[in-house]
Amino acid sequence: MSTPEAAIEYLTTTKIGEKGQLTVPKRCREDLGLGIGAPFAVLRLGDALLLLPELQRFEHLCEQVTATLTAAGVRPRTILETLPQVRKRLFHCRYGTTGSVTVVSRRRCRAAARTDQP
């Protein structure tokens, strides 16, 4: 199987079934740890389709978020410490003081949250 450094590697040819399904070769599924129902992002690159397991896409997104927060000097503890206050503001914005569901636009909710900040 290819390593992450390999740019392109021909693996096999497959066919589209009656319902538009593709079969991912067993060796590829095993190497990538893909099980039944594993989600994929389907990307179009010119006349080519790229199949990207969602787990890899999610891991890449996590790496980007971590790098951005680290560069900004934000620590996980700081984020975790603010969660109770943010949850309380969002609950109040969404449900008010009576606890009944109130339809509030995201823009109004964000504006209200900004005015509550110390």
C-alpha cells in the first residue's frame, strides 16, 4: 500500500454497480481502516474523482485548528474554562428565562452574546 509521501499510485480498476456504488478494494479498506458505512468526501478534480475518507479530512481539520489556536496563544484549558459561561449565554439567548423555545436568529444571538462579555 502507498505511504503518505506517495503522490499517486495505481491500485486497481473497479466498476460502478447498478445503484452507482463503487467497490473499494479489500486491501485498501484494510490499510486505511475503513469499515462498512465509512463516510467519504467525493471531490472533483477536472475529469477525475478523488475519494477522501472523512476521518482523514476531519483529522486534517483538527490539525489546522490546533495550529491556528497554538499560534494565537490559546490553550485548551482557556477554552474549557469558558464553556459553562458560553453555554449559559446560548441557552438564555435561545430559550430565554422562561425555558420556552424562542426562535432567534443567529445574528441576534451572537450580538446579544457580544454585549454580555466582560
